[in-house]
Amino acid sequence: RKEVEQDPGPFNVPEGATVAFNCTYSNSASQSFFWYRQDCRKEPKLLMSVYSSGNEDGRFTAQLNRASQYISLLIRDSKLSDSATYLCVVNGFSSNTGKLIFGQGTTLQVKP
Amino acid sequence: GAVVSQHPSWVICKSGTSVKIECRSLDFQATTMFWYRQFPKQSLMLMATSNEGSKATYEQGVEKDKFLINHASLTLSTLTVTSAHPEDSSFYICSARDLTGTGGSYEQYFGPGTRLTVT
């Protein structure tokens, strides 16, 4: 079983749509969770951290369910510029190593 | 935000040669840097964790004698791909952890990546 699993997609949605991505992780000791965005042939860029209470940043909402080891990202009012691959990322160990484990990524294509 | 640079951004080399990739944190100190590799349509895979002043920690399946890592200062880590072969062609990305990222903060800043093609 992969340590971080995501549906690779692609998700093809029209502009203005709401789209949700899901992610599960296997290490129950993971303490930090993130969503990164990666554009084609570019490095990943931090989109947002994910907190236990859930958090929102503009059109983006992230949720964490520790009991189910499940993370989600909701994008409202999709823009063409949201087209990218979204990476679910967790830290690999409970110690303070900083080691990150990346999911395969979910590809989003927003169409006009 | 914090800036990490990589050099070169792309390189083409012949099979059997060695290639050095540099990763620099430009406006912060990084005791820990990470080296990742990404093949087309796959996710980033951690290769090794580079700690300033000590030996790197390699992930399982990554040959330490082939991928030499040096982290001589708080702002520079290098990855040398020795005796490169076509199967080493990949996108190599480094990341650096801000020295202030302690107490549970694991935010890392990524370099722009180096695209290596071995012919």
C-alpha cells in the first residue's frame, strides 16, 4: 500500500465549478499535512497547510480527518489558472525529521 | 517567501560522465536539505536527506556511491550523479527547511529543479 494515495484523475471541470480532491495516508503517526500545487515541468509550490480544525484560504478549503487518515481539498469557483497537479503531502515520521511523503498527485484541468 | 535556487536548470550529458547539481538557500539558513527525483507522470520520490556537516541519509534503494551528496554549509548542498546512465534521466528537485522550522513546522521550500538528460 502506498503511504499517500490520491486519485490521479484527470479531473476535467468547467470554469466556475467546485471540485474536491481526496487523499488517504497510511502512517497514523503523521503530524503535518499539506497540499502542494505543481505546474507542468515546475517545482511544487505550497498551496496550504492542513489543520485538524479545517482551514480555508480564499476559494480553497482543506479538511483533515485523523481517525480516517483522510485529507481533502475543495476548490470553489474554479479558474483556468487552477489547472495543475495537486499533491497531497504528509510528513513521514512523528519525530522532527522534516521528511515529506508525496502522493502521486491529482491532475485538474479547468476548461473555459 | 524563502527562496531556493538550483543550478543548472537543465543539463545534457553523455553516459558515463558525472554531473553536479547545486542547491542554495538564498535568504535563509538550512540545516537540512532534501533531494528528490521525479520521473514523468510520477510523484516526487525522496532520495536522501542532507544534513549540514554530516553524512546524508539515503532512502532505501538509492545508491549512496552513485548519488554523492555534500552539505558543506548552511546554504549549499550538492548532488553529484556519478557515472550517469540514461535511466538516471529525470527531474531532480531539492528542498530546504528553514532553520526556524522547528517545533512541528515542516514547511519546505523547493528549488526550481534540474532536468537531467543522459544520452
